[in-house]
Amino acid sequence: MNALLSLQNVWVEYGDKVVLERINLNIEAGSFVSIIGPSGAGKSSLLRVLLGQEAPTKGTILLNDEPLKPQCEPDRGVVFQRYSVFSHLTVLGNTVFGLECAQAPLTARLFGARRRAAEAEAEEMLAAVGLSDNLHLYPAQMSGGMQQRLAIAQALIKRPRLLLLDEPFGALDPGIRADMHALITRLWSDYSLTVVMVTHDIGEAFSLGTRVLTLDKARHDPHAPHRYGATVVYDLPLKKQATVEAGTCVDNGAENGPEVNCIITVDETRNN
Amino acid sequence: MRWVNRNIGRRNSLLLGAIPILVLLMVYLVVSADRHAINPSDKILPIPGAMVQAMWGLVFEPDRLSGRLLFWADTFASLQRLGLGIAISTLAALIVGILLGILPPVRATFSTLVTGIAVIPPIALLPILFIAFGLGETAKVALIVIGVAPFMIRDIAAHMAALPREQIVKAQTLGASTWQLILRVALPQAMPRLIQAVRLSLGPAWVFLISAEAIASDIGLGYRIFLVRRYLAMDVILPYVAWIALLAATTDILLNWSSRRLFRWAHGANH
């Protein structure tokens, strides 16, 4: 298997409520996986499991062929919809934090030349997300879009093997959201990231992703609806060049002919 | 314009704030002058001249027995007890509060105990403190600590437990260990809350201080008030109470100011 991330028969249960069942997934390095599905279908649970915030009830998860520890580690970065940045640190402080943790185990602070080196690296990262002019602002002084840019820079400075996005642009207005789509697409190709993004916005899922997963309940028991969990009901690979601009997703699928925007043939996966 | 929308500017609110205080002072002066006219040796509502005369001796003339300037010795003794009690409580709140709020095993082990101590009326423990620590300074400081520390600990612990889960997760994905998380994420965010907790605790702390001094002491603001009460010496009690109010108000303003200076990020977007 050359998949970066591999889930084998993963189940997530809370008490006798089954949230996710029979999740089998292989995610290749360099892919951009969008996860969509109705509310309560376990999208966020799946992300929490990938993040290590909770352990799956059953099944194994392999990251680079090694079992995933049920604890958040720096090899997986995350951007949440809100509260992703530290309100008591400036933009620069937020970004340097990840480097300080790695280089100063006891004080978690850097001084002198090492601090200047870390700050230079952070400034470079902040330039990549377009926050060069706001290094000394606190998050409360910035707009929601700027805070999300900061959250992305903060995560990327650790060079995570996997970047997890939990509805990262859900709270932003449409104009800013389009800017953020362009930004994340550019960063994804510039830094050869592997991204898993949970979203409510189907357009966003298809325009950004190279693969779209839909979570929903495949089986339904009307007398005990909680006993069946959601699983991957659609797994749609989208062929797309990493260089296209965000929002103009071009599907080069052979049957669909050229210039077809985001029209995909739907294949039911063998998960059911 | 509706009253809920009537915003008062800074200068005007200072002026408005002064009005009720001035009115109270005027009422006092009128009533005390009235009583003084009927009975020149009235002790219940002394006129300002009598207060100045009584206080003059305490502020500027050494006591014949001890040779100390009693007013300043009282103030120093009380502030020392109060400061020590508040300092110990603050330190306890910071350390125990953060650990309780951030680390689930610590919370599971100790939160019941802290809640249990917090619901005991501290004055009920005063006899135990006097028996255990004697009638000296320790018992008085201990009363203040027992009185305010549990409240402060619970306040900080609740504030830490309410930190967004996202922040804790994010810090770990950035490579933070438990220690680094406490040092760089929890501690700085506890500080502004701690200052607010100290401000709220100062009121009860003064109550416990005055109580302890009233019961067993030989110096202190509370001791003096309760001592001269025997002679109906309102000309000393009233200035002492005003002095305590001034001290308490000054600490409160200083704490609020320092919080705004030191933790700009915690005081809204427009700093």
C-alpha cells in the first residue's frame, strides 16, 4: 500500500449509538479530500478520529503504515471553523509557537539568534498566507478571514503530513471565502499538502477537492435509528490539475468531454 | 430618546457620579450640625471639626503607651495581613486553579474537596484557626486565605475548563506537551481572569480581616474600630471606615488599570 493514510473497518460508537460504521478508506499523499454529508452523519467524528482527538471503537488507522496514536501529534495539522488561534498571542507569536514548542521543551520560548531564525521562518509563512502587514496584531483585532489565514499559517509551519480542515471557511462571507479557496489551493500545490476537509458547502467540496467523500447512513432501522451508523456512500474521484485556480474546477474525465465544470459520474462504492 | 440608549460621556459620568456622594455629605453635615446645636457634646454624628481633632492625635502624635503613630501602625498591620492573605490565595488560585481546570485526572481527584471547603462559612472555622495557630498573625492571614482562596480557585478552574477545546487540540497539533500547554496557553489566559478574581475577592477579604482583628488583636484598622466603639467614638470610627473605603477603592482601580495595561488582548477589540 502506498497510501499515506489508511482506515480499515473503522467504527465509532458512543454508548450504544453507532456514529460511523465500516469506514474503509485509503488516502494518497498529495490528494485533497472533501467530506460532505448531512448534519449528524459523523463528518466531524471522522475528523476527530483522524486527528487523534478520540480513538475509534473498532478498526485500525495507519498513517505511513504505522498505527495512529489516539492523541494529537504535530504530524497532523488542523484548522477549525473558530477558536483555532490563541487570542493572547500576536500574529507572529501564534505562528512562532509551533517552532518554540519543538525547540524549547522546558520554557517553550526562544531567545536571541534562535528566536530571530524562528521569527524569520514564521514571517515567510505569514507572507505566504498574505499576513505580512499584520505581524503584531492580536486575533481580536482581525477579521474572521484573517484569523483563518493565521490558523492555516500556524498549522503549516509544522509541515504536517496531513492537514485537516473542519469547515474552515463556514463562518466567512462569500467574497472572503473565494479568496480563501484560492489561497488554500495555492498552498496545497506549493507545499504539496495532503488535505482532508469537512464542509457543508457542496460547491466548495467539488471545486477544491480531488476526491469527494459523502458520509450518510446506508442502512436504516426505523425502530432503532441510532443502531446503524453512517459510512462512505459515495466516493468520487475528481481528476484535476493542481494548478487550476480555485473555483474553476475542470473535470478532464474522458466520457464527459472537455470543458465540463464539475460534472461527475457517480459510482456507488463497495462500502455498502 | 430612550434611557437605554442614553450614553453618558466620560466627563459627564464623573460629574453625575459625584452628585449622590455630595448629596450624602450635605445631608450628614446638616443633620450633624442640627444635633450639635441641640447638644454640643453629641457623639453619634460628630461634626467634621471633632473628627479632625480626634484623628489628629492618631495620625500625628505618638501613642503615649507604645510610642507609635497609631493610625499608620493600624494601616500598616492591616494591609500586611490583607496583602499576605491575598498573595497566598492568588498563588494558590493560579496553581491549583489551572491544574484543576486543564488536567482531567487532577479535576477528578480534587474538585470535590475544593467545593467542600468552599461551602464552609470561613468564620465558623475561626475558632479552629485560633486554637491551631494561636492568636497571632498566622490565624488572621489563614482566615483570609480560607475565606477567599476556594472561591478564586474555583473561578480560575471554571475559566480554564471553559477554554475552547479547539485551542487545546490545536496546541497539541503544534507539538505542545502538557507542560508547554499549561505554560504558554493556559497560564497567560488565566492571568486577566485572576486579576478580576482578586478584585472580587477583596471585599470578602476585608470582611474576614476586620472580623479577625475585632476578635483577637492589638493593632489594626478593625481592632481600632472595635476598640473605640466602647466609647461611642464615632469621630474615630467614621474616618477609619472612610479610610478603609479609600484603600479598597484604590486597590480596585489599580488592579483594573494594570489588567488593561498588561493584558490588552483580553479587553476587547478596540485597544
